Amino acid sequence: MTPVAALLAGVGVAHLAQRWRHLVAVAVVVAVCVLAGAEWHTVWIAPVCLLVVVVWLDAAAHDSRAGTILLALVAIAFVIASPAFDATDAPLQDWYDDLPVSGLAGVPLDHAALGLGVLLFLTSAANVVVRQALTATGPHVLEEERSLRGGRLLGPMERWLVFAFAVSGHLGALGALVAAKGILRFPEISQDSKDGMRAEYVLVGSFVSWTLALLFVPLF
């Protein structure tokens, strides 16, 4: 799973970085590949990941879905080919094995790297995908973002929690989170206009956000 980890980490960090984002992405992709033990695979994995990062950043700046489509295709290709990327003798393996974190016991280093990459992607880059879904629903729906600005801040935290609860198997906590979201948003939705745009914004944004968080769970 090292290639997928490098890809998601590169996109996530590059989207978070304001200056020198391409150089930051290069450093992150190469570091994940090398430290997670990709060895010779780094020779071609890193350039592919960096190409996706560049396309993603340019597409996001121009509100194009090309970056998201390319990211999805490359990620799927990496997942399918993952059996060929058995990482061994990773430089961080001894340090990772000695970490005093009981929850990481039995978790391979490449899976831990993948978890970090997923969290980085869900932080800010995932907001781009959510906005694209809202735009596809209709520009009038996206206009509700002006009055419901909490989504950009709460969205990443919500995705982190959904992902963490799902991976750890705490489905009850996941259900409680979804229910709490509905309760907290109910006062705003109840004041919606007749066209129902506010409710549509909340529903579409929430379901796309949750789907992005749950999409990576089967990889673990």
C-alpha cells in the first residue's frame, strides 16, 4: 500500500501548502516511498505520484474534475497492483516496531503510512471533491456555502472521525456522529426556503464527505 500512501500524502500535503507546494509534495512523496520501504519501486512510483499532484493542483485551481478523475484512476491502479509492492527492510521499521503504541501492534508499516496519507488527503484536498459534487448538483446549491460556512472547518474533522470509527470498528460511535450531524444542522435546515437549497447543500455535502472517508476503509 506504499504507492497509495505516497499518492494520497502528496496530494494532501500539496493542497495544504501555500508556498513551495510542488517542492513540498516532492519531499513527501519521496520520503513516504523510501521510509516505508518501497526500494526500487520509488524510481517510477514517485514520478507518477508527482504527475498526479501537479495535475490535481492545476485542475483544482481551475475548478476542473480532471485532477479528481486522474487521482481516482491512478489510486485504483495502485491498489490492484499492490501485491507487487511488498515493502521489506524499511528504514523506519525498527523505529516503528519500538513505538509504545499498543494500537499499532500488528499493523504493518505500509498500512500505517497509508492511514497517514488518507488523513492528509481528507484534511483539505477532500473539500475540493465535495465542492465538485455540489457544483455538479447545481451552482445554486453551492451558493448556500456563504451562509453555512462551518462545512469547510467541520468537514475535515467529521471525515477524520468517520474514518477512525469505521477503521476501528466502532460502528455505534459512527452512527452517533451521523445522528449528531443531523441534530446540529436541523435548526438551519428547518429555516430553509421553499426551494430546499439549504437542505440539499447539507445532504449532498455530508454524503459525499462521508463517502470519501469510508471509501478507504476496505484497504485496511
